[in-house]
Amino acid sequence: MLEIRTTCENCKKELPNDSSEAMICSYECTFCEDCVNNILHNVCPNCGGGFEKRPTRPKKQLVKNPARKNIIFKPVENNKFLEANKNIDPRKR
């Protein structure tokens, strides 16, 4: 099941379940749209993959399967994946 992380891992921006700015990679690393586009250049700093919009879990399902409570905060600094992959299409990495 998809884990709903509620903050950007880079800048700690709030990304609640219904946020239209939440982006995830295939491992569910979560970043805000601004960080993905302007800092990460669509390269996940944890795996090197690309990002897609995170889907929204229906509100009734949040009772049974709530969003993650703890925050993951790992600001991006000199990342090895970024330089190696920023000019390669995510589907060809």
C-alpha cells in the first residue's frame, strides 16, 4: 500500500494527503513540486529515479490507512544521482 508522507524530504513543506504539489518516486520518496523541478531536476536523490504526482487517498480510507506520522527530512547536498542523471529521461536511466 502506498505510504502517504506528509512533508517534503528536502524543505519540510507540508504535503497533506490532498496536496496537488506532492511528488513521489517509485520508492515513495516524497518531495514538493518546487523542489522536484528547481532543485532536483526530476532526479530522486535517494534512488536516481524520476517523479510522478502522488495520488490522493480517499478520505474515508485515511481512517483505516492513515498518512505516515513521522517526518523524513534529508536536505539535498552534493547528490551523486543528480549530476549523473539530470539530463537523462527518467524512463531511460
